[in-house]
Amino acid sequence: MQTVQDAAALRATIRGWRSQGQTVGFVPTMGNLHAGHQSLIRLARARADKVVASVFVNPTQFGPNEDFERYPRTLAQDSAALSEQGCDLLFAPEVATLYPFGPANSVLLRVPQITTMLEGAHRPGHFDGMATVVCKLFNLVQPDLAVFGQKDFQQLKVIERMVRDLSLPIKVVSAPIMRADDGLALSSRNQYLSPEERSRAPYIHSTLLQMRELLDAGHAWQAVEQAAHARLVRAGFAPDYAVIRCADQLTEPTGQAGERLVALVAARLGSTRLIDNLLLD
Ligand code: PAF
């Protein structure tokens, strides 16, 4: 696996592949890779001739009181894991490569509507920074397809919408959530949990399963949301939301036949904020 830091080297390698008619799959990450990320690489590997991964902890998607400084940076381990999964090229840029005028002076991309609710409401500016960096990375890599995990369900929807609205010729591929044996969705932030918190964290997944059961049993979605919120509070979580939404636009369910729904939860456990979701087919 080749590792490059600058845009010219990245483009030169990809140009070489393109000249041989090879397709390019892309997996953007913030590093600190776990089995969930590795599954994204394998998916890209299966769908494209060449796989590019980026590792970049993007400053513009963190709020002032969030964990940008303490976000784990583990490039050496990440590089070994990517190479093992069959990644061809690791792009690990400096901040100045992606933000030549500095993060505070960057062009910012705002994807309307879908970014104002849920994560967007609780993390103002997060999706602007995320969409901006993904668009910059897409411009540099110009992949045929890009793989994102369903764990960040709203992020996936924001990217799908950005790609469509900007007519980017990129197929967005979503990868299923990877879970620990006890149901906890894999996340780099799980390592912030104390052992005691880690043992309680799977409660979020069991709450999502219960939301599905209640809906299947015919309860109204509003009642299901209330029950889930109360359940999390009783277990010592501080939920930001526990909701049922339409899986496409994340708007409230309309009750129309055939509507695809998703249950989404975000809750704090101690100082760690966890998110998870479950598609309700
Ligand atoms: O999901 C992530 O790791 C990040 O939000 C992403 C897509 C790499 C953009 O920084």
C-alpha cells in the first residue's frame, strides 16, 4: 500500500490507474480504525479495482466543546490495518492540504433541511464541516464509488443528498453497522467509556430493538419514542433523542403504506455521546 500526504501525489497515482481503465473506490475516515472501518474497505475492495482510504481528523466538523483535541490519532496502526484489508492507497493529508486558507476561512458547504434536525440540532455546524471535507476529498480522489457506514445514518443521508444536488458522478454505497457481540455498535468513541459504562452501553441497541417490537405490536410511533426516551433515562443515560423517522428524509412518519422507517438514538453515558440506529423493514 502506498501512503501519500499531498494532493499532487494522490492525483498522480489515481491518474495512472485511470489511464489503465481501473475503477476507484474511496473510504473516507478519521482514522482510529476498528472492524467497522475494515468492513468498509472490504466492501470497496469488492466493488472497485482500486481502493483509496483517507485518514483525516477534520477540524471543521467538531464543535468548540467537542473532542477534536482528544480524538484518537493512530496513523501507524491504521496504516497497517488498511494494508491488511487490501487498501491500495492511503491519503493522510495535513490540515493545510485540505484547508489552504485555514479551517476558519474555508468555503463551507451547507446541505439544507436534513442537517437541521437530530444530530444537526445537537451539534450545530457539524454537518457543514463534514459535507465540506467530504466534498473536498471527493474533488481530490474523484472516485467512482464511496463507502460510508450506516452507523452514522444521518451523515449517510446528508452525503447522498449532497452528491445528488451537486451532480457528483459518485455512487454512494452504504455498509451495515458492525456490532460487538453484546450489540454495541462499533465506534472510535467507545474507548472513552469506563469499564462500567461499557457494560451498560449495549442498552442503546436493546432500546432500538424494543422500539421495533413496540411498533410491530401496533403502538403509535410517538408512544414508542416516549417509551424509549424514558427507558434510557431510567437506565442512567441522558438521551438527546430517541425517535422514529422516515428512512429517506428523516422526517416524521406519515403512516403511508410502504414507508421505510428507521429508529435513531443519541444519548450520553457519562461524558461519552453514543449514537445508533436500526432500520425497521
Ligand atoms: O464518518 C467519519 O469518519 C467522518 O465524518 C468523515 C466522513 C470521514 C468526514 O470527516
